[in-house]
Amino acid sequence: MSVLAVVRPDDWNFPLFVHVLGAMILVGGLLTGAAALAFAKNDAKLLRLGFWALMLVSFPGWIIMRLGAQWIYTREGWDDVPSSLIPNWLDIGALIADAGGLVLVITLIIGGIGVRRLEAGKSSALLKATLVLSVVLLAAYVVAVWAMAGKPN
Amino acid sequence: MGFKEWMLAFHVLSAFSLVAGMTLFWVLIVVGRRVDTPAGTLRLGPVSKVGNAAVGVGMGGTIIFGVYLAFAVDSYAIWDGWILAALVLWVVGGGLGRQTGEAFLEGPRKAMELEKAGQTGPNSDLLALNQTSKGLVLHAATSLVVVLLLIDMIWKPGA
């Protein structure tokens, strides 16, 4: 039977729901933040909106996604499987989730400094870097979603 | 990775696009509630276009790839209860989403009128339109339908 048609045990569904909903909120926050920063030019209000969307939407989304990921990982019994037998799609998803979290924190630190500099009347260059990082994160999470959904290998 | 797995990946990516667009609109709704100037209202226009594109891709992709999968995967049938429920929720969500969009377009329309008339300062009518409770309720209802769709897709009741 194809993996497509597999029906999960009922007690896996809620952790998976938490994981997917968190990931969707994370991606939504990244899209909002990137869009606001991209269209801001030098508009301080849109630049601030972009940063706060990343901080108040993406970051909580990442936490929910990661907690859900660990929950479903344990529930499915992957903790007991030798690492050599962990499938590629799971490795890809886990790597992007964790490395992406680190990059997201760096993005928020740079963006936070950028917003403070903006309020002090200084350049918005750091918020341009925040935009670039948020677009990179968005692309990386698209790859993660593709891997988790399509399950290559 | 076979063709069906690619279709499933696109189906799920479309669902992410839909929810990402709706999340973007939640942010704009919250921010827009304090905006009372034409420039402030119109400033959010380009961002909302990204949301429209994401929702459009999401709605189109979920139905096209979803219906394909319902026919292509041996153990699924289009008349399965959870698939029929998803189709009904998709139609209801689409209808609610269209009405939500209409409700939130009134603010930008008023902002353009005010700008044309040379009125650039704060305007209480514009603030009231940006704070539309009808739009808020409709967006909340649309979001609820999308969450129900996600629950239906994960639990697959009756499958």
C-alpha cells in the first residue's frame, strides 16, 4: 500500500495537528513579515509591522511546530529507531526545523536592533537583512513541507 | 518519489499557502483597526495583494490536487464521507472568504475617495470601515472552516 493511503492510529492525529498548525502559523508569519518588509521601502510603520509579524506570529508558530514535532516523533516511536534507519524525509524536516529556528532567532535579533535603530532615526539596513533572512527561511520551510508531505525515499 | 507523492506534496503546500494568506490577513485586520488615515489604509494595499495571491494559490491548489488524489489513490473515493465533507467546507470557506474580502475592501475604497478629495487627515468614517465587525466575524468564520478542513484532512473520519 502506498504511504499516501496510510491511516494513522487515532492517538497520532492530535500531535500531528499541533505540528502542522504550528508550521502553518510559522509560514504565515514569515510571509507577512517578508511582504511588509519588501513593500516598506523606507516606510517606518511597514518596517515595524514586518518585524513584529516575525516576532509575534512566526516565532510562536515555530515553538508550536517544534513541540508538535517532538510529540509526534516520540508517539510514532522514532526515538527507538537507530539513526541509520531514520528516513530522509524526516531528517530533512528535522534539520530544516532546527536550523531554521536558529536562523529565525538570529533574524529576530537583527530585526530588533534594526527597529531600535529606525526609531533612533538611523538607517533601515538591518531590516533589509531581516527581509533577506525571512525570504530564505520561507524558501527553506517550503522545502521542509515538500519533504514532510511527499516523503522522498 | 512518484507522481502521486508529488501531487500530495503540492496539495499540502497549497494548504500552507492558504493558511499563510489567512494569517497575513489576521495581522492586517489587527493592525488596520487603529488606522484612520487614507495613507495609512492604502499603505497596507501591497501587503494584502500578497495575501490575496497566497489564498488564491491555496484555494486553487487544494481543490485541484485534492480532487486528483481522491481519484488517483486506490483506497480513496470522491464519495468518501471525509472527502465530501472537505469539498463542502472548501465551498463554504470560499464563499465566506469572498464576503470577507468585500467587507475589508470598503476601507481602501473610502481611503481612495478621501485622497482624491484632498482629505489626508484622520477620518472617523474610515476608521469605522477599517474596524468592520462584519469583516472580523466573517474572517473568524472562514478561519474556523479552514481549521475544520485541516482536522478533516488529518483525522479522515470514516476512512
